[in-house]
Amino acid sequence: MALPAQAPKVQVSSNGLEATLTFKIPDGKNEVPSFTAAQLLGFLNNANVTFGIDQEMLKRLADSPIYGKPVKVAEGTAQQQGTPGYFEYTFETKFNRKPTIRPDGTADYMSIKTIETVQKGDVIAIYHPAVQGSRGMSVRGQILEPKPVRDLPPLFGRGFDRSNDNLTYTAKLDGKIEVNQGKIIISPVHEVQGDVGIETGNIKFNGDVIIHGGVRDGAVIDAAGNVIIHGLIEDCDIRAGKDLFLISGVKGNEKTMIKCGGSITAQFVEYAIINCSGNITADYFFKSKISCDGKIELSGNNASIIGGYVSAVQGIDANDIGNSFGTITNVSVGVDVERTAEFEMLAKKIEDLNSNVMKIKKGIEDFDKLGQERGINVKEDPRRMQLLRVRIRDEAIVQEETKRLAKMKEVIVSGKDASIKVYRRMYAGANISIDDHHVTITDNHERVEITKTPEGLKLTRITGERAKDK
């Protein structure tokens, strides 16, 4: 059907939920046309607008047209989107494992949160089922479908119970709770409210250990998981299979031994021997022997290394190295000669073991061949059984040592391009090493980065501010 030349323009929004009429502005030359509500409805129907029409508005426009401006005359019904199923966890899943920096520049180690614990019977998660949406209708009468939403499968893991309706999850035991690769794991935690010492005895635990007090002289802590110690550490022996958090620091006497399979966060370290497979974050080191396979970051106002031997494969960031008294301070990054030699020795050991395994296999084959030739069963021959035992033993050793070699290689590769950054002052008396390059600092230097070049170690001025810990 042809429309009159002065017919209002019908427009439909891109989402199909609104239609408007726009009356042409009179040109003053021709008679202004008038349209009845029925005619206006016809114009809409001609544009396939059939749903949600505002009949009252059509009547008002028929009586008093609004020129040059689109007027809404039809409105559809939007589809209501549904809500997919989701889990509401009642425990913290993310932690701040580094100290925050106070306005005065000091590091607040009490701000560190390391693990979340629950008690038996605690609700740990609530499932909210999916709620499907509802259909809508466009002004052209088209059904608008909501996006389908799905329910999630039940949570998996260990240490918790699930209600029959799969909506409520509760802890089965007291312990540490964490989300690991989509699974909830509740594992036992050994918790000591006070100090560890003569009264408590040594601690050996196949999990996490939390000590709300300190660790006194002579105590031993050996944990397969994380170790969190809130009080001061003295002359003791600490071994953590995962991360170690020393909230009040270490005040040893050169016999304090600490070994950590993960990363270490400590307020300070004095007179201690530390071996760490991960990174170390601390305020300062004083006359300690520290070895780190990752990176060392000293933060806060002090952020200093004074005396001792400190090495980190991936690099060191500090404010100060050494002091104005000329205290001898040894700092190294990258891969030293000893580590390279250890790698080469292990590779040679694996090569020799593999060669020996091949000889043993040949010996077993000779036994079997001889038995076939003579028509006898040699499987129970003591000599063959001894060869078999040695082969099984050596193959197991090769497997384990190959894993260790791969880990060593990974550490060595991570030390490529390691540097030492000193954001305040490096004092005379510091001995600096990167890989197999060494230099003794004879003058004070401010704000420098030490890197390795083919010609030797290079000192470069640092510009800009040091990034602040959050």
C-alpha cells in the first residue's frame, strides 16, 4: 500500500523494543495533512508494528501532531536474562602475601594474610541454582528468547560434606581451606597458641603449621606444607615444604637453620642460614648466609643487606647494600661456578647410571639366551636376580635424578640476565658477583643497577621512583 506523501515516518529501534512516529514539519506552502488514530495505526501496521501499541498516544497525535520529533508510540517487552548457577564461598580465596607499606615507608608485616582456617561444621559454600530468564516480544511481534543459562556441577575436593540437595557444603574437620584448580581442599593444620620450645617439644607435621607465638632456642619445626610463625624466631631449625611466613622476623645466633621449599616472607633476618627454593621478601638482612633460587626483594624504609653472604639466582632489589662502617657484604645473583659444577656432575652421574643400566640389560639378555640354548630356566638364577635388582634400583635413581636435573636446569635458565638494583646506596666494602664475574666496590654509589656485559660488570644509574608494594 502506497503511503501518502506527508505520512509520518515509522522507525523501529535496533533491538525491536520501541517504535516511533515522526511527523514532517509543514513547509507552509501546502495544506497541513491530518490523520486519524486509525490511519496512524494503519501506518504502524504497514511497517509490521503490531505489538505494544499505545492507542492513547495515537489519539493524542491525531488531535495534536508533534512535528519534527520522534514520538514513541509502541513499546515491546524485553526478555529477562537468567542468572547462571554460582557458588558463594564463605571464606577468603585470595590473600595479600606481601606486607603493605605504611605512609611513613615502613613495611606492615602484620597485614599479611597467609591461609584461611575453618572448623568442623562450618558452612564453607552455598550453591545458588541457575534461574532461567523469560521471553520478551518485539513491537513487530517477534518472540525474544533469553540466553540459556546452566547449572554448575557439584564441588569436588576433600574434607567437606554436601547436603542432599547439593546446595550447602560444610567442613568435616578443623583445618586449612583453599581452592586449588577448582577443587576445595580442607587439610589438617597443626596450630600452637603460644611459643614452641621445651614445653611443647619439636614439631613434625605432614601439613601446615601455625605458631601464634615464637620459636625458642633449640626447637625444631619440620612441616610438609606452609609454616606461619607470628612471634620472634631464635636459635632453631625450621623446614617448610611450601611457603614460610616469619611475621616478626629472625634473631638467630649463626646456628639458626631455615630451609624452605617455597617462598619466604620475613620482617627481618639476623644471624641465620637460609636456603630457599622460591622468592624471599623481607625488610632487611644482617650478617646472614642466604641462598635463594628465585628473587630477593627487600622492601620498606630499611630494605638493606648488611654483612654476610646473600645470593639469589633471579636478582636482588634493595635500598642499601653494606653500610658506612665498611662492613664486608657479599652479594651475588645469577648462576655461580658451584651451581654449574653441581649441574654438570649430576648430568655425568645420570649418564654413567644409564650406561650401567644398558650393560645390565645386556647381561640379563645373555643369561636368557644361554638358558634358551641349553633348554633350562634361568629366571631363578641368583646371578640373574641380582642383576635385575641392580637394574631396577638404578632405573629408579635415574628417574629421580633426571627430575632433579630438570629442576636445576629450570633454575639456571631463570637466572639469565639477573641484575642487582640498589635504590639508595651501595657502600664501599661490598663484593658483587653476577655468574662468574666479580667486583669489589671501593667507592660509594647511589641508585645503581649492576648487570653483566661481555666486558665485565656494569653499573648504570637508576632513574625514576621505585615501585611501591601494595
